Amino acid sequence: MERKVIAPLFIPGIIFLSLATSFHCAAQESPSPPARQLRGPSRSAVYDDSQPSPAPDFQMLRKDLRSQKKQTIAANMDLTDSEAEKFWPVYDRFAADLAKIYDTKLALIAEYLDDYQTMNGDDAEKYIRGRAAVEQDVMALRLAYVPEFRKVLSGRQAALFFQIEWRLDLMINLQLAQTPVIDP
């Protein structure tokens, strides 16, 4: 029996090391100030995948990922004490709502990993539609929270927050891209 693990999703070290790089535009016509690079949390997690690991405790891994995500946001937002006092309660509500959506996404992926080798066409379509619905839910949540974050942040600060949040989400999705693809 092949053991399937979605632990790569929870490799915060890889995710946050990747944040040290920035996205550069290859075709810039005029010199511009250097792009701002995201700073990761002060501690980094190291993951050794050369040895088989026991079944991960997904609750613990999710909690650690959420904690490191929050640390990365804190390290990059440069909020004053007054701004932070207003920002973090909104962020915590956003993160809790987002976690519910991610839990649905992880359940879909876990089910996919269990069945991808034997699923029929209808099951495959159900999976695709489920993943698409999750992505729509994530975007709808972000858009719903824009006014909430704008109440406590300037427009530029809100844009920075969402840029950081999107990049972190891209890193997570990059790890999800390592799941096997279905064989037609």
C-alpha cells in the first residue's frame, strides 16, 4: 500500500525561505528602487524528508503554519502599536474564516490522494468543481475583508497586507502542486 502524505503543505521552512526572494519584472524600461523583499519569521523550521516520518499531526502542523504566517505578516507590516492594536483583531477574524475554507481544501485533497488512482470521471469532475469552489470562496473572503482592513489600515498598508497574504497562499499552493496528477 502506497503511503500518501500531504505534509509538504506544512513545510513552513520551505515556504518561508522562499519568501526571501522577490518577484522581479524581466522587462523594466527604467531603473526603479529595489523591490521590497518579504522577511520571514526569525526562527526557521528545518524539514528532513530523507527519512520516513510518522503520520503528521495535522492540527499541530496547521497551528504552526498559521503561527508562522502571522509572524511573517507581522515582520513585514511595520505597524505602530496603535495600528497593530486595531489590525490584529481583524486579521484574527480573517484568518479564522480562511482556516475554515482551507480545512475544506485539505479535506478535498486528502480525499483526492486516497482515490486519484481509481476515481471515475464523475468523481474527478466533482473534485475539480470542489477545488474551484474553494478558490472562489477564498477570493470572496478576501474581497469581503477589504473594507474591514481599510477601516484599520491605510490603502497602501491594506494592499501590502493582501500582497503578503497572496504570496503566502501561492507558496502553500506551490506545495500542493506536488500532489500526483490523475492518470487519464
